[in-house]
Amino acid sequence: MAMAEPRVVVPLRRREEKRGAERFEMELPLTVANGQGGITRDVSLSGLSFTSRQPYVVGEHIDLTVDYLLDGHSFPLRCEAVVVRCEPADGGFTVGAKLTTAFLE
């Protein structure tokens, strides 16, 4: 997958939104412990969604690292998560995951 320039969009909160944490659209590269790569679609305090070439099973525990770049420096964010959804999307899958642990390396 081609590396995209990091992009953050801060949306206005919608009244009908039922999630407890605000989501931010972010396109950042990530790597899952199984060696597969992807790109985040959005991130919140409690979870994230990302694109993947392979499907994941709902309930599956995954370890992933999001590569956050700031001023030319890489800040890898290592996360442990549980897959909550996996849907077919353009040439791959959109995966939603609930974070269980996250820390900077």
C-alpha cells in the first residue's frame, strides 16, 4: 500500500452519535503482528478502524502498531485490541477494533 500523508479531520459531534468517545478521521500506516499492513480510517480513545487486505474474525485479539509521524519523527503507538467488526470494502476489508491497551514505544 502506498504511504499516505498523515491527515486528521476533526468533525463536529452529532447528536445521534451513540459512541462514548469522539472519533477522528486519520490516515496513518499500521502493522498488525501477523505482518499484514493497513491504513487507519478513524481513531478514538476507545478504538479504531482500518483497511486491510485480509479479513479478521470478530472477537479475535490483535496486536498492532500505528506509525504516527510528527515533525519528521516516528512515534509508534503499540495497541492491543479486539476485532468488533470486519466488512468487505474496495479490494479488501474495513476492520473495527476496540482498544484494550495502547502505549508509545
